[in-house]
Amino acid sequence: MSLPSEIDVAIIGAGAAGLGAAHALNNSGLSVIVLEARERVGGRAHTIMAAPDISFDLGCGWLHSADKNPFVGIAAQLNFEVDKTRPPWREQSFDAGFPLQERQDFIEAIDAFYDRAERAAKTGKDPAASTCLEPGNRWNPMIDALSTYINGCELDLVSTLDMEAYEDTEINWRVRRGYGALIGAYGASCPRAFNCNVTRIDHSGKRLQIETSKGMLTAGKVIVTVPTNLIADQAIGFHPPLPEKVDAARGLPLGLADKVMLALDQPEQLPKDGNLRGATMRTAMGTFHLRPFGQACIEGFFGGSFAQALEDAGPGALAAQSIDEIAALLGNDYRRRLKPLSESRWSHDPFARGSYSHALPGHAGKRAVLAAPVDGRLFFAGEATSPNFFSTAHGALESGQRAAGEVLAAQAKT
């Protein structure tokens, strides 16, 4: 839709948070528009068809805490099939590189790590999660590698309090047509303006003035849902300045988790929904989902500084690393049988600049600071503002609903 000159509520960002806010304000009597810099809805949720018969979630792919995740109900309403196959994360499809006894030892080590982290969090102090590693434990590099997938960074950059605040029911399902496709369908009915990059919000007057790449817009209230890295980098400027928001965003940077999709020849030789992990003695390693949904492909995951280095190396580096690791585990014949299809590059996406937030040590309280409204007219949402479901699409959705409720409460007072 075209950009109006006046609106009651402007929502910045058409990710899960912005769409959640827009849906929550539907039938409120307020005029609403979602301003999106991209040409699509979804934000860091984006499904593509990597091949005619291979769907690929470049961003979020799992319905985490699925028994509590509101997107499960949304999927049912929109006729999206939910796959309840158990994730293969704690499995290994072949003994090559990671035999059974070592896997059992690793599970004991990581469970002990989380026990120490839980005890540390109860002290109320907020050291780096890396301080909870057992000195000299051979599994420390691999525990750190898992942090790069879970937190998007190594443990020395993770707040122990924040890590322990995350709620996980350990029930994880998938959307057969793609999580990004589901969120895109959820947002299809929302009023939005694409290619509309917001660069400045002037909240000095009675009404807010929003500068965008499509011109000026005046709004009564604004909900900001953009990733923390954009606020920290001041890609959106505020007048008067909001230094406490910028500081909070800097304490909640986006880590990096990237994915790569490889087509697989002779797929019947590998198990459906299998898992493969090697290089267990170092943090710079990938992990591989074999034949997700039974598709003829392998999906690779890389996180943290290793993912950043691969992104910086240029397009194709994630695929090349994946093929090297898989061939080292399963044999050189896989170099012939694997073909790169697609890969994510979230740190190089100008409207994301990363994957999902983590709190730096000592900054766990910044989520509440970032979420707090300003003057009853400026509101903040996004996964980074979720107290317990940060880094997830459903955490973002619920934050948008929370911000919409704050808008309605403020409106009732006027």
C-alpha cells in the first residue's frame, strides 16, 4: 500500500514482532501501518525453495517450546502442517568422528556445565557463561560450539543470568512448508508499506514525525521492532536522543547463526532426519541435519566467530566448509554427491546485521530497559525485548502483542 501522511500507529518492521503487534491492533479502531525496509514480510524468518522439491528456512526453522508456542495454533488456522518428528540434535547418525562412548561423555559434560550455570545464576551475579566451564575439560570446545548455534556467539560473550532466564520446554517441532512461509502467510493481511526504510523518529512534538525512504509520516504512536544492532548502530536516529535505548541495544547484540543447504545425490544411503557432527575437539565446526523432512539434501549450521569468518570469506564459503567436513566424516565420494543450493548471510543483511540477540555478561537486565515505553507514545518490541523467549520467533510475536497492549492502554488514558 502507499504511504499515508497521517496514521494512529506506525509499526517499524514486518518481522514476527511487528506482525504480532499489527494483528493485536486489528479491530481496535486505530489506523495502523507496518513500515518494512525489505520487499517482504518476515524479517529474520524467510523460507525459500532452494530447489523445486527442497524448502529451506534461511532464518528461524524450529517451533521452539512448541507446546507453548502460539505459532502452532496459527499454523493450524492457516492450514500449515506441523511436523512433530523429534529433533536429531543429540544424536549422531554414524560413529565416524564421534563414536557412542564419546557422545555419552559429551552429554554428561554439557549437562554438568548447565548445572554449574544454574548454580552460578542463583548467586545473582552475572559473569560470562564461559566461567562455568570445567577447567581443562576436553569437551569445552564443543560446548562452546553448541553455544554458537544456540546463542550465536561463544560463551565468553554470554551472560549467565540471561542464559538461565531462557525458557525451553525441550519440545521442538517444524513447519513442513517452512517457518518463514508460515510467518509470511500470517502477515499477508496486515497493512504494510514495503521498501520503506525508517531512518529517524522525531518525538519532540505532540505527534511523532517519521522519516522514511518514501517520505515523511506523522503518527500518534510508534512501535519499534527492528533488531538491536540497528538501534545500537543508530541506523534509526531518535530526536531527542534515547541514549538508554542505544546502550541497552549495545548490551544485547545479535549473534550470528548461518545455514547452508546442499543437494544430495543418492539420498537413500543416508537416514531421514539424521544428524552429523565432527571436529569435536574445536569450536570452529559445523553440524549437519541429514535429509530434513526426508528431502534429498543436507542442511548445515555454523555459528559465532566461525560463521562470521565464513561469511566474510564470501559467497560459497559456507558450502565449501560443509562439503569438506562431511567428506572428512563420510568419505570423499560425497564431494561428488553434494551440490551447493543456498546459504544465509545474516551479518551482511543490512536490515538484520546478525541473527538473534544474546545479553553480554553484566547486561541481562537490558532486555527490560529496551522494552520500556517512552512517554506513552514510543514503544519497543522484538525478540530481544522478550524476558524468557528471546532469540525466538514466538518470543518476538509475544513481544509485539505486549507492545500493542501498551499502546491500547496508553490510548485509553488520552
